[in-house]
Amino acid sequence: DGEELLIVGGQGHDAGENHPPTSERYRRCEAFAREHFDVASVEYRWSTHDYYPVDKVPFVGRAGPGLEHVYVGTGFKGWGMSSGVAAGEILSDLVLTGDSPYADVFDPLRFEPGASARRFVEGNAKVAGHFVGDWAASLLKADDLPPSGEAKVTQRDGRPYGVYHDEDGDVHAVSAVCPHMKCLVKWNDAERTWDCPCHGSRFDYDGEVISGPAVEDLPKKEL
């Protein structure tokens, strides 16, 4: 409509990290925009879902052994415009000629222990911390409903449930156990989703999977 839109990015964090909550991260981005620019209104808010390889180099090439005609381009770390163009060049070379001068650098099957080991260990330690800590904390959760408009992980008969109490008074209960690797999901208050802090899977408040690596929904539960 001829209007000018300003995009402001920031407050990067892992999926499922809700300290501070996502709504507060959005508030901080808006405060920055209003401080530095003449902002009339905020029309949209969203969070991207970026994949970061442990060695920070995208995966571009053949998907794996026995998958000769299956190619992948991912792990762009938020730089999809530039990395996507580079991936297109590499993949077209591989398809048309069978090789690319950059194939080894971006090979999805590569393993660079010097570049990857520390981040790999740190990442897995973080996952283990969430798995053990969140499961232990869930056993102490009170079996009650959250206030209207809010959500929480509670427990029923020793099992963790994710419960969202919407503004109309309806209650949406799902298993709080991510079907991918059995970590416990956490509530994203700004987007009303259940997000897994271990590997980034996201689900809507009725448990339907939004993004992977999980491919199954969170089972619905009765209270």
C-alpha cells in the first residue's frame, strides 16, 4: 500500500529458553525500535527458527550414504539469502557434473573434531541438563490449572502435562514430553506454543507439531 515497514531483529535465543519469556524479548525489540526510529505501530512479530551446525558451516551436498540422488542444503545460521545462493550453486554443480570445488567444505557427512568438539560437548551437556533438571522439576509441580490466558507444565499421576487455559475458559492439555528425544517442552507465551529446549521442536497449544526435528504431535490429554 505504499507504506514503509522497518524490520528490527534481535534477542536471539535457543528454542524453549524462556528466561526472559518471549513476550519480554519482543518488548525489548520494540523498545529499541521506538528509541531509535519514528515508529507508528508494530504490525507483526515473529521468531525465526535457524539451524546452527556445531562447526558453523552449512550442510550442502548429498544427504548421506545410499542417497545418491538426494541432496540437502541446511544449517544457514540465519543467513539464508546468501547461504541459499551458495547452496544453489554447489548443488547445481553436483547434480550436473557430479562435483563442486566447494563440496568437501560443505559436505553434510564431514567431521571436523577441532572445529566441532567443544561446541558438540557444550550442546550435549546443555541437553542433558534440561533432560535431567526439567524431569526432576516436573515431579514437584502442583496439579492445578494456570490462570486464564496462561499455561504451565503440571503433573498428573506422576506424568508431566502441558496445560493452556485460554481466554475463553477452555483448557488445552497435552503431554509435555517431546516425542523426539523425550525432553520436556516449555511454554512460549508470545506465540502460544510448546517449544522443546533440547533440540528445538515446536508444537501449537493443542500439540500439533509445527517444526522439527519431531515428526509426531504431542498427545492430547484429559484432565
